[in-house]
Amino acid sequence: LRAAEAKYAAAEEGQRRLADLHAALEQERSQRLELQMMAEAEVEKKRLADVSADSKRLAEEVAKKAEAERAAAAEEAARKAEVQLQEATQRLQELEEECKRLKMEVERKAE
């Protein structure tokens, strides 16, 4: 009977050890899963930071390009205005000369 009790006690002890090992294994799996999830979260965080930096860089490039286009358009408008001013000045000079000529002609006819 004692031998059976000893075997039973040993079996119970083995069961407890097995349950403890199983619990330890589950805890280790849980910790590994948590660490893996944390690592994946860090990778995703870095990826999002990279995407954010790329987006900011692209936005800056677009803004610079738009500013360059606005500056080029302003320069073109200034060139056109300068040409128009030169043409208007030339036309004014022509009209002034025509007025002088007509005035002299009227004066000659009046004499």
C-alpha cells in the first residue's frame, strides 16, 4: 500500500511539475508574442515616420515648384508689360512728331 501511495504521490508530483512546466511554457510564449508585437509596432512606427518625412519633403518640393512657377509667370508678365510700355512710348513719340508736323503745317498755311 505504501508503495502504491508513493507511486501515487510521485505521479501527483509529476503532474504538478508538468502543469508548472506547461504554465511556464505558456508564459514564455506570451512574452515572446508580446515582444514580437512590440517589435512589429516599432517597425510600423518607423515606417510611418519615414512616410511622414517623405510626405513633408514632397510637400516642400511642390511648394518650391509652385513658387518657381509663380516667379516665372511674374517675370513673363513684367517682360510683356515692358514691351507694351516701349510700344506705347514709341507710339506717343510718333504722335508727338505728327502733332508738331501738323502744327507747323497749320502755321505755314496761316501765313
